[in-house]
Amino acid sequence: MTWDTSVDVLVVGFGVAGASAALEAVAAGSTVMAIDRASGGGASTISGGIFYAGGGTAIQREAGVEDSPEAMLAYLTREVGDAVTPETLRRFVEESPATIEWLRGHGVPFEASLCPYKTSFPSNKHYLYFSGSESAGGFRDTAKPAPRGHRAKGRGTSGKMLYGPLAKSAEAKGVRLLGQTRADRLIIEDGRVIGVEALTLRDAPAGVRLRHAALGSISAKPGVYAPQLRSIIDARISKIEKKYAKKIRIQARGGVILSAGGFVSNREMMRTHAPAYKGGIPLGTSGDDGKGINLGIEAGGATDKLGNVSAWRFIVPPSALLGSILVGASGARIVDESRYGAALGQAMVEKSGGIGWLLADSDLVRDAKAQIPDQSMWFQRVQTTGMMRTAVHGNTISEVARKAGIDAAGLHETVDAHNTASASGQSDPMGKPSDFVRRILTAPFTMYDVSIKPNMMNPCPMLTLGGLVVDESTGAVKNEAGQSILGLYAAGRTAVGICSNSYVSGLSLADCVFSGRRAGLHAASNTAVLGFSPPPSFSSPRE
């Protein structure tokens, strides 16, 4: 077979997981190439840049936060469930403080400015916060709550401040990124993955590559919030690729690492594996189309948890809305409202057919509106405005229920139980901690529609959590018999990982680093064991 180039380790998809894999492999002495259908970054770049870490990180200590590995492990054990083995979760927790230092060593900026209120995403004044359900009912009884959301320092959604330094460090250390290159199939010989056949714009005219890159940037964001625009842009991108892309074969002597994201942008896969999750927007790029997962499947890889989807229905900021109650069409409450937003979204999908209404009284609405300027960034204000535009009002519980299309008797029963428990000092019926509970007393009453349905001002972002099954010691993709496929690894949302059952902010990116480094290290070790000689030189423009 003729190869266009040859490396020790080939990374397919160059976001945070791919960059972490590449850095670990090159540090182990391997030659590393990464290919990416765009210019690198993927969903990581358009993310909020939150990294979940704890157990006593340097950032936590500087902020005066007390945390321990035992507390972090106890909390995550409840969140993570059987997504990974207890041994893997313990390793993830124990390595957490050192992982923050590893990121800082590669230039990722963090800051110990603690957010004083519960929110879905902190303002530009704060970079450490409670990013999960640590202080929600039940969880605070499991372990002492601690803020573990480490936001990479940068204005707005700061995913670029997490990915950018990692990519720059990888390039400086010799990782070669071949952008605008799409993996098409794995090359397998005697049951072992030995390379990738890809389609690349490497040799296309410079103007064509620039146009392709510009369209890709628009598709990624703002295209994520404008699906129709994304479809138009993606059609143009496909037309360019069809005309100019050339086939190349890349040999990977030590291994191929699939880190190409999830499949939330693949409608067919979503209908097959997660049909209940519709009405939200794909939180990712067009590259999150399941290609990496499907490459692994074609090589014999097993999959798991493909039906698990994180649906983000955030009700804060403003933090006062934690005192509202979330009900379905029957008027019954759905979940403890102080839980992380993805838990609210999941509860609505699974318990109320995606329907959800927030009920608040006039005092709560007044307090919430007063908090918006100080607690919200611009995009959060847009979302809050979108939610408030759905408001219906009534001077009685029955009137507001009727306007919302909610069963009035059921809502009356729910409100009475809620108020009675609070007034008598009893536990909240849904387990919400008393410091978040507010009685619903003062008319007029307001209900906000937070259902899982299209609403471009207050969308419900979604991402997939399942993927290829991997050996948790090496990151190697496993087949249905539980055997590792030689030469094939997976990381990030292409693989089953720490957050494949339950997502909280920062846990996916933390898993991307954890699983990416694991795969990179073992692919490099595989190269050393097989004793390959150094590859021939290969030069290519950094697309």
C-alpha cells in the first residue's frame, strides 16, 4: 500500500480531547499528526470553557475554598453512576489538582475569583463557581459542597481560552495539524488499524481554503443558534469539498485516536438513539455528526449509552428563580429546581414529555428582575428575555394555570404542599434545600414556559454523551467481545467516559483532557513496543 505520509500517532479531530492526546503522545517521544475537518477546536472552542476540577486545586486554595478528594469522589459517584468503574473515577479525582497544573503549564489561564451566587455560568468578574448540583437537595447531604467549575479566564464563553493554549503548545512541541481534512475510513490490516484514508483540501488553491475556513467558522458559531443558516453554509462547504478535496492515506504506526466529538448534529442518529430529545439545538459543530463513532463501529467497536443526551434548561441567572417551582402539564412538580440545568432538562424530557412551566409570585419576579443586570452576561440576558416573553399572569393560581394550559387542581395541590412544608419547617416535597425555598403567596402569579421546544431567544442546547466503549486503562476501543482493537483509541465525546450518564458544566471538558491524555500516552507506548523506526519527513501547511 502506498502512503502519502507516515507518523507514529494520528489524531482524528483536534479539539480539547485531540490536543490533550497529541500533547501526551509527543511528550512520550512519538511523532504526531492531527487532522481536523475544519481548523481545529470543534465544540471545545464554542463551549463555555469550564473545567471541572477539585479535591484541593491550587485555584480552590487561593480562593479560600476547602475541598477534598473524598468529597469530590462522593459527589461524582452519585452523578456518574456506572458510566465508568469506581477505580477510573477515583483516578480521575485523584489526578484532578495535578491536571489543573498540567493545563496551566500549557498556558491555560485560570483565576481564583469566586462567584458568590448560584448560576449556570459566571459573569466576567468570576472564574470559580458551583458548576453542578453540589449544593442541591440530597447531594449536599452526600458530600460537603465545593465550587469546582474552573472557568478558563477570558471574556464571554471562554472555550477558546482552554483550547487555544493547548493547540499552540502542541504546535510548538512538534504536533502537525492538517486542517480541512476529513477522515473517510480506517485502514485495517490483519485486524489492526494501521492508518486513515482522508479527503483533504491541502493542495486546493489558497482562495478556496480561505473561503472554506470562513464558511466553517460561520457554521460553527453563530450557526449553532441558527440551524437554517448552518444548513445553507454546510451545503456550500460540501460543494467545495466535493470539487477540490483529494484523497490521501496516512499511516499511523502506533495508533489512531478518534476524538471527533459526538453525534448531536446527525439527525438520523438522534432519531435512532435519542428520539425523545427533540426541540433543542445541537450544542456542537457540524463535525459532531458521529463520524468518529461510526469509524469505530466499522472497525468492530462496541458502543454504549448512545441514548444519553444532556438537555440544558437553565433557569438561573437570576438566582432568585431557584425559589420558583417547575411543573408539568398535570401541575405536579418535576424536579428539585436547585439542580443543575441539565438535570432539569432531562427531568422534563423523561417525566413530562418535554413540557415545563416555572411558577413564581410577584415578590419573586420583582427580585429576579432586579438581579438580572448584575448577574447576567449579554447572552444570558437574551435568554432570560426570551423566557419572560412567554409569561402568563393571573390573580389566582387557577387563573394562571388556565392561561398556561396547566391542570388547575393539580397546580393548587402542588402549591399548597410546597407552601405548607415551608411554613411548618418540613422538608420540601422535592428535596430542595430550605435556603432556596420561597413560598408562593403574592398575586399576581406568573408562569414562564421553559418547555423543550424551539425558542431561539431561550434555546435548549443539547449534546450527546455516549460513544465507543473503551478500555478504561488505555483508551483502546473495545469490540463486542470486550477485546481491544489493536491500534485504535477513542477520547472525548467519541467515547464513553466520565460524563456519559450525567453532565454538569466542565465535566465533559475535564473528561476530554483525562481520556485524551490516556489515549495519547498508550498510543505512544504502543509505538515504542512495536519498535517502529522514525517516519519520513512530511511538510504541510497548518490549515
